[in-house]
Amino acid sequence: MIPLPLTAPPGVVTADVLASDLGCFPTLEEYVPLVSAFKDDGFEMCVDLCGVDYLEHLDRPMPDFVIPTRFEIVVNLLSLSKKQRVRIRVQAGNNDPTVDTLFDLYPGTEAMEREAFDLYGVLFNGHPDLTRILMPEDWEGHPLRKDYAVGKIPVQFKEAPGPR
Amino acid sequence: MSDPTIRVAERVELLAAETSEGAQGLQARRVTDTDELGREVGAVLRTSGLTLDPNDVDFDRRDDETMIINMGPAHPSTHGVLRLMLELDGEFVLRTKPVIGYLHTGMEKTGEVLSYVQGGTNVTRMDYVSPISNELGYSMAVEKLLNIEVPDRAIWIRMMMAELNRVASHLVWLATNGMDLGATSMMIYGFRERELVLAFFEKTAGLRMNLNYVRPGGVAADLPDGWEDDVLVICDTIYERTFEYDELLTGQPIFRGRMIGVAPITAEEALALGVTGPLLRSTGVPWDLRRSMPYLAYDEVDFDVIVGTFGDNFDRYAIRLNEIRESVRIVRQCIEKMPSGDYRSQDPKVTPPPRARIDESMEALIHHFKLFTEGFHVPAGEVYSAIESPRGELGCYLVADGGPKPYRIHVRAPSFVNMQAVPLLMRGGSVSDAITVISSVDPIMGEVDR
């Protein structure tokens, strides 16, 4: 388990999650400063960013002082120089989840944040182009949410001609 | 013309509405603000976020001087259904925006309703050119959560199959890349050699593609009798023929002219964009998960990590060609060192009882039935496991809630992230280079859209 960088905002909750990754549980305010501290500490790459909808597990076990919310954004950072990974799980909120964008730190998160927005409806403050990426622009709802039923909407084609 | 649903060329507004991507598409200059324009031009690079060099972006250019055209989703050189919106000034590309999602089939959602046993059939269809990598990433994530040991033989079989798959995947890349550049003979040769590998897959797993061969706990079947000979023939043939490709492509002036110095990317840019795989290594960063963070038994075999210098198309070509040779080298060592023993874990939790036991024991029958209907339960937790696929880091983020189905399965697809480098690589190049750029990024749309 690796320690937090010295420049990290004070009070960030950490816990050994699984494997050898360090798990951090920042609040919404601590989130971007923490990632920024990791970046300064040699984590050159943001490998992955995805959302999780914990609708069915709102009371999941969490480290002390972390209040679990329905939506979570999970960020995986990688340090090429230290050969280490770190996982940051930020609680994004229950309704209208919103977090700040990492685009300014890691431009590579652009598509990943768009994907999280598209599939979970998590808004990213300051993202330059928060549009849908996988679903069509006029799609309703966010398909990976747990309350979005599978097969609820028939396949849509724009102005498909009727049956002959 | 009275019927509004009839689509004819004269009804331009209908055609436009039909093909419009709305906000996802590339917008005209007059409706794009300065920052956004800079970002799309690629001047945002990208060291400390939005650092715009005003000299780099031509803000004065007007819409009537440029033209936005579509490339794809049905263009043959887009390797599937990638749609690129290009802003052209004559023949030169000013801005590019990839529009993806044409192959989105909701595989991550599907993964949530399939049990862990069935999950392999789902993930294997993501990167359909290297299915073993997907299964491997997924299986390793599940095994990490289950905390089970995989027998040695399974590890080495996995490694050998993954490397054979890397060979097949790079051969497809060489073939299609040759096709894109007009070297059509390469198309034939690449697919011919790949057939050798696929035939061996069929012999081993029963299927040529989408194998579902690597499963949580081990692999689906042991290697067939006489596999050493088959694999040796594959190794010898392909290794020898890589030198024929050298003759066919590497030294060929037209090929070199179209590859060398085209679409360079720096290490700094690649890291900022999260790009991995041959694209990152072409910039000189020796980052290969097989070497840097070894999994399976990669720390017990000898191989070189191929690294480029200039980050251009030719480096990416050379890296992939040489990685075929390195993979063949690993496969040869796998043949030599292949341990005997079980090809799957004997942990009854994940492995069904042998067929003979089912005939004589009711418990075995029930166990077998439960395993394939309900599936095994995985303890609650979350895990990220990453492997080096032919295209880069393939990660699997898995959230388990203690039930027989994953609560959330997210695949970090290398092609999806690498796609972000396309606008940067395209910038300032000509349309004919655009085709080589798509090719050298090597996106597999099944994986991009999932």
C-alpha cells in the first residue's frame, strides 16, 4: 500500500480495497485537488474513469467518515515511473450527480467523462463538450442506471419507412 | 414529392436531418467558441490543460473557406463503423471529430444480467480481433475477487494463446493497413497467415473467433494431442514470413513515403491523452504491462519490448511487425516450458465436476446444474485488473455484490481511449494520410462502442 502524496488535501479517507491498489475516498471538494496532487506526485496517466450506480446497495460498507451515495465515479490513475496504480472513488450524489471535470489535468478523460455522462447522467463541471458519445443524441434516459429497464425502448431508427 | 416520407436527393433537409449527429458532430466554425475550436484543432495540447497558443489556431478562417465532410460510417478504411467528421481546407485536414456509437450494443449492461460463467461469452465479443485478451482481463478480475489460484498449466496455456492471438491480431492489422495503402497483396498474405492461428484455435477451443476459451478458474479445454507440432509449424511459418513482409513493405519506397514522418505524436501528448499500446511505445516510452507489471508468467519468459523513436506511422508499423516476432519467441518458450497438470482450477466453486462423475453421483449432477444455471457467487468487492492487449491496456473494473452476477462490469477498452489521439494525429495532414492515421491507431469498433 502506497501513502498519499504530501500535497494531498488533508482528511482524505483511504483504505485498502483489493489487490495492491490504494483506494481513496475524497469528498467532492477534495476530489480535483487530490487527483492534482497525485499527478504532481508522478501519476502521469489517467487510465480509466467510469461511473457506478449503487441504487441497490445504498448502504454498502464504506470506510468511516464516507457517506455512500447512489452514484460513484471511479478513477484509476497509473504511475509509469513508480509502476503503481491508485483508485479514487468519489461519491457523486444521489440525485443530479455532479462532479468537477478532470479534463484540465488529464485531457484523456474527455471521452471517458462523456461516456459516464451518457450512460449514467453524471454531469461534469467544466467539461468542454459534454454530449452523448455512445447513444444517439436524442436518446432519452441513461441506460446503465439500475432503474433503466433492459429492453424498455424498442430499437429506434430515425424516420424509418413503415412496413411495405 | 407530396409524400413527406419519401427520401430523394432533392429533399436535402430530410437527408441532412437523417444523417445529423446533433451536438455530437463537428460544428461549423461560426457556432464554435474559441476554446472549443482550439481544442478540436488540437492546440489544446495539452500539457497543463487548456493552453491555447493563439498562433496555432486560425480563428479568422470562415465557414465558406472550409468544408465539413463525413468519412464513414460505411467507409471501407474506417475498420468498421467509425464516422469521422473532417473539416477540410482543400485537401488538408483542419479539424477532426470521431463520432462513435454505431456499434454500441450495450455490452456492459448485458454483462450485468449474465452470470460470471456466461460473462466470458459477452466480453469476448468486444475486441473481436483479439478475443483472448478480453477473456483474460475479465477472468483475472473474477479470480482476483474469488481469490482462487489458477494451476500452472492453465497460466502457460493462457499465455501461449494470448500471444498467438496477438500474432493474429497484428497480422490483421498488417493486412488491413496494407489494404488501406494500396498494398493489396499484404491483405491476402496477412489473412492467409492468420488462418493458421485461427485453425489452431478451432482445434483447441472449437471456435475460430469469440472463443470463450479463457474462463474464470482456468481454460475451457486442454490443448489437443500433438499441439506442439501444430504450434511449432505456426511459429516457423509466421516467423519466416515476417521477413517476406519486410521485403514487401518495409523497404518499399511508396510504403515508406506514406508512413515515415506521417502523423507524429510525442510522448507527452500520448501520456496526456491516456494512449497506451503500440501508439505509446512508438513515442519511446517503454511501457508494456507484460514487462512493467507482469501478470501470468511473463516474468519467466524472455522477450523484448519494442520501442519507437519518432512516434510516426512507420514506427507504429515497425513495432507491430516486430511484436509478431517477439510473440513467436514467447510462444516457442511456452512450448518448451509448458508444465503438466490441470488446465483448470479444481476448486469446486468454479469448476464443474468431470463428466464421468455426473453419471454416478447425484450431488455432482446437482452441482453441475447449479453452476450452469445459477452460477457461482463471488464475494462482494471491487477490482480493477489490467492486461496488455495488442492495442494497449485492457482493464476490467468489476463490482461484485456477493451474487452470481456482476453488479457492474466496465471494460477499459484501449481502442476507445486511443481514439482520442485521432484528431491530433490528423491535424494538418492530407485526406489520404487520414486513412493511414485511422489504420495506425488500429481501432476495433466493437471495443470502442461496446
